[in-house]
Amino acid sequence: MTQGKHPDMKINVAQLLKEPTGAVRRGNLSEDITGMDDDLEIKSLLTGPLKMIRTADSILVTASLRTALGLQCSRCLEPFSAPVELEIEEEFYPRVDIHTGAKIPVTQTEEEAAIIDEQHVLDLAEVVRQAIFLALPMHPLCTEDCAGLCSQCGQNFKDGPCECTAEVVDPRLEILKQLL
Ligand SMILES: [Zn+2]
Ligand SMILES: [Zn+2]
């Protein structure tokens, strides 16, 4: 793990690639992924268990990870921090054969993100980044019942009611009053 604006999450899997199909590695991640993406405000370490399985032609990575993100409430526009859980399941395909050193052609169905490079290193960063974006709520709410802002004065109802709410009169009642 290097420090910097765009952290990587590199794991050398050379040893695991040499082992027979079904071989397993388990570990726990605890990574500072601050700066992973300019559009993400990462508030805590990315943590959780990680499992790597040697398959016939890949390394299958599964992980249950959690972190926290800084979001803006879609109703009251206040910033808040929300926990995010990521279920990662991704197959990483080697570029070269671990035993012969021969290049393995990359098929079109394999994503660029899920490649084990010539040094037998896989990088989880891009897969994690994509998983975070998928986990982001479309309409983040600071609390489930956030009442939002007054459309007239902009008061956050979290801070109490405003003056104008009491004076809103249903226009239909107003017409009725005139008729009477
Ligand atoms: Zn809110
Ligand atoms: Zn108001």
C-alpha cells in the first residue's frame, strides 16, 4: 500500500498461483483509501475479511468490507457520514502463466480491472472503487425521516418549525372564503 492521492491495494499472489485449484488464502483488510476518487469523501478505513481462492484459471477474491462516506442529504442538504458495506466477488485473471512464464491472451469478457499483472500482482483498488459507487444511495438521507427544508424560507425543519409554515393557506379555502 503506497501513500498518495490515488492509493492502490496491491496483493502479490505469486505463491497462491503456484498452488493447486482450491487453495485458499484468508486475511483481513485495513486500508486507508482516502483520495481513491475525487468524487468520494472517504471517512474511515476500509476494513473486513478477505478470501482468495485459486480456481483453475483465476484467483477468485471475495470480501465483506465496510467504510464510511461523507454524503450530502438530498432533502436538507446537510453533510453527514454514512456507513457503506461492500460485498466484493471478483475473479482476477493472470496475464502470464506462473509455471511457464508464457503470456496468456486476455479475452474480451475479462474486465481490465480484474487482471493479475506480469509481476503476479492484483490490485483491488478499481474493483473497490466501482463497488463503492454501486453502493451509494441515489437519494441519501441524513435520517430516514428527515423533514428537509422549508420551500419558502429555507429553514431546516431539524432546527424547528419556521414562521411561514403556520401561514400557508390552502388556495381552495381562500376562494371559498370569498364566496361566502
Ligand atoms: Zn436531511
Ligand atoms: Zn419557512
